[in-house]
Amino acid sequence: PLILRHCGGPSSSDVCAMTNGEDPALGRAFTWFGIQQRGMSTYSSAPSGHYPNPEHPVDVVGKTFDGVCQGAHTLAPTKDADKEYTLKDFTTCVCDLPEEPSMPYPAPFPDPEDERKVKSWFAFSESRDRACYKADYWKISSGNHHYNFLDFVGTQLLAMDLDRFRAAVGHQKLHIQGYSYGTAVGASYLAAFPQNAGNVVLNGNVHPGPGVEDYYESVAVAARQGMTKLVTICNRQTGFLPEETIKKCQVPGMDPVEFFYDVIDMVKGNATSASTSAYSAATWSGKHFTLTPEMVYHYLARLASSRAENQKMWVDTLITIVQLGSKSLTEVKAGTLTIFDQACARSWYDYNYCWPVMFNTIETNDNCITSRAVRAADYVSRYTVAGAMDSYRRLNRNFKPIEVYFANAKAGFGLQTWPADPAPGMYGFRAGVSPLIINSLYDMSTPYSNAKLMRQGFPSGVLITWQGVGHCVGDADYDPEGVRSCMTRVTTYLLTGDLPPDGFVCHQTQYIKAGTTE
């Protein structure tokens, strides 16, 4: 049997099939493959097109998303104590800079409570993406016909590519194991080619749409649930955590959520103070780089990454927040530096400017050209800057600033004002197929509510729930026994087609605790 392993993104490539960490029985039972999805590029550690035999690589032909900026971004300007750096000092790529040369560059961290700053980001994103879309790099000609590559990167077309591949290699059925955005791939294939679909697992489910505003709000929902889980970890699990860890991550006060917002108020007050802030650090030139609430939000967004199944990341993140609320200046400084280094690498120290936030980072991966183009093709609705601001205001009325920041960073800027028309397919909503849908209860990238919606789109499908944390279900290092109860059922389904009971819950047997893994 033929099975696709799609690791999400959109950035998964053929390398995904090389990282099969499933039950060995699955490795023996299936022919696994990954696909070089349209426009996806390579990993330096495992180049795309080199699987399964590095000695006989397959040439990767056509446009790649990385190619448009090849050698033109992440420049390293000379350090100058008297210079105020901006985005153009770090890139010359057409897909990074606005179309209008006179347009001012927005501040790296858009304050979700400041309408002026949010609007400047929507305007910047609209102009940047318009310039990128018009770039000669994307133009394709065939005889008298002229096309733009970015019009043909949506998930519906990927589903068609996959079915052509299935037919070409002589298989009647295509089985799929999709993670994160890979659930969009699996759901689209089920909708378009139900007669050719085998057993399909949808793990860490994207919002089925239809509109960009639906995806936008789903990210805010994910942030709300994840943040509540984060600040209550130590308070609820004092019997499981080492005493040394408890001392570091115990949230003071009766209400840990209220404590978090108190910390944000202290950071905000210091950021607007005329004197040198306790939440600041000196750069190489002696200037002070000051922490703001939105920098804290950006740091917390790392819990939306695929690495967030790691218990250490959750505990360490909470320790940083507790440090920010400490009465000890040493602790405050330690927490501040942690956030600077995580969000900005060392650019804050070298340039007094956080350029990595302007590009693709692990925290805001949907801000990269890859995700903007693919997701914009998949989701309907397009807005002007004024329309995008209306969408933002609706969100702002119903969600906290950190939740709005997550939504803006991952699903707002760029996606809502993308210049090309949508080419939407269907993420599911097909009877007669029986996928296994699985999700973590606390997933800060694809919230559990998405899984419920995906289940609604497949009347014969089944939803199982992992009570733990993390983006997608697989390796909960703090509770391997608990998560195994889910993964055993996934394996059984893939091998036999037998579905577990709908609504099955894989209960935690252990709680998050301090670990030694990175």
C-alpha cells in the first residue's frame, strides 16, 4: 500500500518520508513517500530530491519560494552606534519590501492595542505582497499564454498532483498521514478523490474555512486555551514537579491568569517610563533595548510550534514569565534577556533592531511567502486595508491582546490583503469516507475546536482526543504512556481500517514536569 506522509507547513517536502517515527509495523506494511509540493524548497541537512537514495538525487525543477529571495535577504550590515536601522538594511528581496519606496516600515512588534500600528502593518503587508506577486521571478510563459506561478500553489492543485502520482505508480488507493497543514492536504484529497482515498489520518487540524477571517479567529482561540494551560501548569501539578522547579515556576497569587496580566501591565508601564526600564538591557553601543508587551507575546508564540510537545519548553516559558513578575531585579533581567535572545537572536544587541521578526520565524511561520501564498489560495475573502482593520476590530472586541497578537502574526498580516484571487478547494465536507481525526486538547497552533469542525465535515469519520499539550499528537515526552494510547489506535487504523470509538479520549497518566531534553 502507498502512503503519503505530509509534515505540514506548508513546507513539507519529500524529506518528510525520511523522518517516519511511527510504529515499525507501519514501516514494514506501507510504501512511504513525501512530495516536493509546488514551490517548496530544501533543507540544508537533508536536501529535497535526495530521497530515497542520496547517490541518485531527483532534480527539483521549477520555481521555489526560497528562490525569489536567494542571496537577497538576511544581510549583515556593519554595526554603527549612530545609525537607526530599518528593514531595508537587512534585505533587498522584492518579497520583503513594500512596493512604494516611500512607505515607512512598521515597527517589528505590532502592538495589538494600538490601531495605528496595526494599520501600518496591514498597509505594509498589502504593499509588500503586491510587489512580490508582480515580481518577474513568478512569471511563466507557454507559447502565447502567460501565468503567475503564485496562482497555482493551492492545496486543491496539490490534491490533483497526488492523484496523478497515485495513478502513475499503479496504486488503486492513496493512504495519507497528515500533520498540521497536512490535514488540509488529506482533507482536500478526501473531498476531491473519495473513490481513491484509503485510510487517512488528520493530526493537528487546520480550520476548514471557508474564509481567511475563520482562520484568523481560530488562531486567537488557540492562544486563549494554550495560555490558560501554561499559567496553571505548576499550580495544578505541585505533586509531580521537582521542588526546585516549583520554586521557579510557581505563579504567585490565587489567579495565575490575573498574574500574567499584572506582569504585562508592569512591562507596559516600564516601557513607557522616561527612566531606564528594569525590563531593558544594554546593546553593544550602550543604548538600551526595552521590553514591550508585544515582545512577550511574540516569545510565547513559540508554544505554537511543532516543538511544543516538549515539556521543557512549557516549563521554561512559564519560568520566564514568573521571572518577569519577580521582585528581584536579577530575575527580571534574566527573563528579559531570554525573550530578547529568543525573539530577536542577537540582532537586538548588534543593531538595536529586531529584524528576524520581519521575516519568517518559528513563532510566526505563517508570515513567510510560502504560507501567505498557499493559505491565501485556499481561503476565500479578500480585504482592503480598511476591511482588514474591520476584521481586526471585531477580533479585538472579543479577545485579549495576546490572542489578537497571535492572530495578527500568524493569520492576519498578508493573508487578508493578498493580491491574487482565491483558488479554494474543499477541506473535507464529504460523506462516504472515514478519516481518523486526532488533536491535542491544548494546541496553540491548531486549536481543538478545529478538530471538532473537521469532524463535522466527515459524517463517517472519528475524532479522538489527546488530553495533553503540543502541536499535533505524537511524542509527549512527559507522558509516553498516555500518548501511546492514542498512537496505538492510529497504527491499528492505518493497518486495518478499523476505527476507534468516536470521541475516544486518551487520558494523561503523567503531567508536565521539568525535563532534561532540549
